[in-house]
Amino acid sequence: MEQERIVKLKDFFDFDSKEPINRLAYTEEDMEYKIKIIEKMKALGMQITLDKAGNICGTISIGNHPQKTIAIGSHTDSVYNGGQFDGPVGVIVGLQVAENLIKSKKCTGIIKVAIYACEESSRFGNACLGSKYLNGTITEKDFSSIVDQNALKQGKTVTLQEAIDFANSYLKEHVDGIQEVDKIFDTVDYSLEAHIEQYDSLKKAYKKNQQDTVGIINSIGSAVRIKYDVEGQANHTGSTPMKKRKNAVDATAFIGKKVRKLGKRYEKQGLGRASQVEINTPGHNGSFNQIPNQANGLIDFRLLGENTPENVLEDFENIKQQVEAKTKTKITTKVVSQGTPVVTSHFLNQKLNQICNHKGIQSIEMPSYPGQDTGYIPAKEKTMIFIPSTGGSHNPKEHTKKKFIQPATTLFTQLSRELLVERFKDAQKVSSTPKSTYASSHIPTTKVSSRGTPDENVLG
């Protein structure tokens, strides 16, 4: 029962509230929430580490001679006026799984509950900064060149490095016993993450069958983000013939129409989707009789499956050339970010399906269009699950229920036990082996057996 647990959902979520959350990455609000989680990590006997990107990890070894490592986690930062479940659900599920495994006597391994820093792009215009740091996509050298976009609009410059320094100093000032490291980990054997769906298809499936429901993620999307600027020619609407106009806003309208069409094709083919946001017309000020000569906008492509950034950039280049020819404008582009979709572990997903069948949990295979930290975590095998939610995402109406979160804890607890049970058997053998023999024949390994090996048969 939850009231008997060290880690209780009610300590982190107000299920009756739909107040907006403004827990921006590296702010005092975010640090205060993280401190609540760190206190629970300590109560579980975990060692706390903090790295140079602001990632936090609670680590504990279970059993004798642990060799395999499982990282379970997500993020705590939010968007502006966001909901309370996007991110923290995955961290709290990780804590509950750790609590279950600590009490277990049937496996041995190293459990890491991670809080990945700055998953949302709201503050720095770049998502998953903490997990990207772990896999080397960004390095410490990049921290001084990434700036707070909203501070920039106010004429201030706040670098990512400055934000990290504030956050890490705040944590060290308010929490004893934090160990500072370069990275919370270099690699792990398995990476697991639970997350709200951010839509309502799982809630509908639950309502239809009245059965615990999760989504098992087969592919994690990545984003290709493009800024573009249109240069036209200013003139008077009354004196300029339609065919002679070089209207920058017309160009953005044509781009939007073609991008939407391309996104629908991607979606139909299972390759992703696309959108255009934040059209701006500098210097125009809404005049009725002035042809705007400047416009700019942002394109957000979400990639899935076998789609690549190169494919998307080629498609957008064709759109750009068509619009330039049609509107007689000049369009310049800048690629802000690009990534490649990640296919999750078939081995882990198969095991999750087996556990769902055994425990009477309805599982639905599905992609995650939004990018997630799991896509960047340096792990040999990785997967994630979605739980039902309502109200969409990135807004205060985002909501889930206790009964939707519990199956995630159940699934990841059982999966972790099965992944670590073979090493437990090995440890039992080791315990009766002379030390000299152990030193030469039981060197710790991070190799993960593939499907179809004896390892899978044992775990199954």
C-alpha cells in the first residue's frame, strides 16, 4: 500500500490541482523540487551525485557482486505555465522501483535513479541538455555559447554555464553529502523511463476496456528545427499589381501550407510530423496599405522511424525554392537543431509485453513523437513506457491519476528483477568460489546478451 512506502505519490503531486507549474530548468523552483526528491533518495540509502551539467543521480548497489546497471529516471523542469506530471512521473516511478528492489532478495545489481537536467527547451531553446551532455552531443565547452532565450529578449545575457553554476551552488548549499562528478554516469546497461502520454489515446483505451493500460514505445522522435528569414520588397498595396508584389508574408503562408502537407505525408508514412510557429513581420506593425518586406518563422519537424535529418532538410530545401520562385522573395535558413530518431530495444519491449500479459495490463505499441531524454542516454539497451493522461501536455490541464501511475512502477520493478536475476545466480556461484579464482574468472562485464541467446531464455 502507498501509505506504507517511503516514496509516496502524494509527496510530489497534488492530484486535485490544475494550477500552472513554472519550474524552469536551473531555477530555484526547480532546485527546491529536486531537493524533495534527493531527501527520498537519501532515505533509501542512496549515494547522491551531481555532475557538471546539473544532472542528479541516486545510486545504490543491491546484493552481492553487482555487475549490471539500470538507470531509471526523467526530468523535473517544466515549460512556462506547464502541468505537474510531464517529467516528474518518471523520476518518482524510478524511486518507487528502487524502493521495491532494495527490499527484494532475488536480484543483484546497481540501481541509478536519475534526474536529467533541462529536458524542456523553453528556457534555452534546446531540449534534453542534460542527457545530451551524458552522450557527448554537447560538451562543457558549449555551455557558454548556449543562452537563455527569454532573458535575451529582455536585453540580458544568461548563459547555460551561469545557470548551471547557480543551480549546482544552490543544491550544495542546501543539501549535505552531494558528491560532485564530471558525469553521473558514462554508460549503463539498461535505461528505463516512464512518462505521461501527452495525449489521450491510452486514456480512451483504458476507458474502453477498464484495464490497466500502458504504451510501450518502439521509437523516440527527434526534432529538426529551422529558422527562416524572408526578404521581399516594401511597397503600397494600392499601387503595386499582384503579379509584381514581393510579399514576405505571402511567402510564409505558402511555406506553412507546404510544410503542413509534408507533415501529413510524414505522419501517414510513420515518419513524423511537422508544424510552423511564431510568424513575425519586423517593422510592419499591421498597416493595411503596406506590403511587408520582411518576415521570419520557425519550423519544427518531428522525425520517427527511418526518417533522417538529411531527408527532411532536402524536402524543406525543395519547399524553399518553390516558394522563392512563386513569391519572388529571397529566403535564408538556419538549422537550429537536428537529431536522428531512436528505435528502442526490441528485447526490452518484448519482455515488457510478456510481463503485461502475465499481470493483466493492457499494452499498446506506439511511438513517442516528442523527443525524450531516453533517446540520448548512453545505454546498451533502452526503452520507455507511456501512462494514460488527459488535457494534453505543456499546459495546466495536463493530468493523470494514481491508478495510471502504479502499473508503470509494477512493470519496471518486474522488468528490473528479470534483468538482474541471472547476475544474482552468478553471484551465488561466486560466493562459494575461492577469491583467487574469482579475481581471474569473474571480471565484471557490461556486455548485454542479444535476443535468442541463453541469457534471454534464463530471463524469460
